[in-house]
Amino acid sequence: MQRRNLLAAMAAAFLTGCSKIGESAWFGALVDGAESWHRGLHRGLGFGRIQMAPEFDRSEVSPFFRGNGNTEVDSDDYRAHLANGFTDWRFTVTGLVDNPLALSLAEMKALRQRTQVTRHDCVEGWSAIAEWTGPQLSEILALAGVQPGARYVVFRCADSFRQGPYYESCDMDDALHPQTILAHTMNGADLPELNGAPLRLRIERQLGYKHAKYLTGIELVTSLDDIGLGQGGYWEDHVGYQWYAGI
Ligand SMILES: Nc1nc2c(c(=O)[nH]1)N[C@H]1C(S)=C(S)[C@@H](COP(=O)(O)O)O[C@H]1N2
Ligand SMILES: [Mo]
């Protein structure tokens, strides 16, 4: 309905001339609507097939994978966990689930694992290929039993920037995608602090900032309105990055 109104408004605007584009209501609607168009188009192009991000050969792994954003976590709690190999660390699954979980790293590693060699693309203009291993997010969601009202997964992180802790979110389509994994292993070794120890999200059809590092847990929610400033992620809230960062 919204799209039909928009198309009608665009048609009307073209008929009457485009001299005042910036002032017209439909221009604002187009800009606001661009993100959902992107999501619809990105998903729609697959005609119902699951769209997989490209995977590479182990021989194509980049010799150096830089750290970006926070590359250390400035918290006593985190430093204590790092010092003892994350043995008492727990990954929590809360919100709209039948069975809230608190999984140890050993438990995460005991689940069925997926290994994938993928390219990370950062909006700041660099890319790197690495091999990632961890359970699929879908496996953890199945264990927890997602309740019908859940529409988004919110990813909570141990690190903070000036305005508060980093966080991210995705919808159920990306959450259940086969290449969406919680990686504890990078290029065959434990994930280093630089790249998000002990656990980071790999959400391969989206840009770098969606790949939350230093995970502490996830929350299943109906709406993102009450999470942070309501835009679904730290950079979305504070610098206006798009929530849907499909590539
Ligand atoms: N918790 C947390 N996750 C994060 C960030 C961060 O600063 N904190 N930076 C994001 C950005 S912008 C990118 S490009 C990648 C960088 O991952 P890397 O440090 O492994 O290169 O992590 C993303 N996830
Ligand atoms: Mo990034």
C-alpha cells in the first residue's frame, strides 16, 4: 500500500515537473523508503532461493585480517575472562524464547559446526578473506525455542564506544540463514581479541559493521524501538548507517 502511494506520488510529481524535488513529500518518502526497497530488492532477486554469499578456497585466505572499530575490550570483567581462557564465560539467549540459555564456550563448540571461507567488506573501504567456524545461529535458536512474536535478534557485545555498548540486530531471515554463524574460530585458531574473542557474529550477506564482535548474548524481540535509540545498532543509532546493509 505504502509503495503504491509512493509510486502514485512519483507519477504525479513527474507529470507536474520536478523543479522542487527536495521540497516535495514524495522525495522524503523515497529517501526514507530506500532502505526497505533495498531489502525487498535484495531478497526478491533470488526469486525464493536462499541467496548465499560467495565462499572461497582456504588458499585465498588473506595473510592479514585487520582489526577495526574496537580491537580491545576495556572492561575488568572481559579482561578476567580473557585471562582464564573464557572458561566461566557464558553466552546468554533471552527474550522471546521458551528456554533461556546460558551456554559455555565448550557447549558452543560441542554443537554442530559450520566452517566457511568468506570475504568481509567494511564500509570504510577494505576487505579481507578468512575462514570462520562456529555453530549456526539457527541451531542455537532451535535449542532456545523461538516464540511466535519474535521478529528480530539483538546481538549484545562486551565493548563500548563513547555513547555506550556496541550492539547490532538482524531479522529472522538473516538469523536463520545457513551462513549466519557464531564464530569462535578464525583460520583454525581461537578467535583473537583483535577480531572479537571469544565469539563474533558472521552474517555473510551484510557489511562489516553488522558482524558484532565480543558477543555476550542475544535477545529475541518483537520490535527494535526500545533497543538503544531504536535504529537497531550502535552505528545506525549514532552515525546513521543503514540497518539493512545487504551486499
Ligand atoms: N563489538 C563490536 N563489533 C564490531 C565492531 C566493533 O567496534 N565492536 N566493529 C564492526 C566493524 S565496522 C567491522 S568492519 C568489523 C571489523 O571486524 P575485525 O575487527 O575482525 O576486522 O567488526 C564489526 N563489529
Ligand atoms: Mo566496518
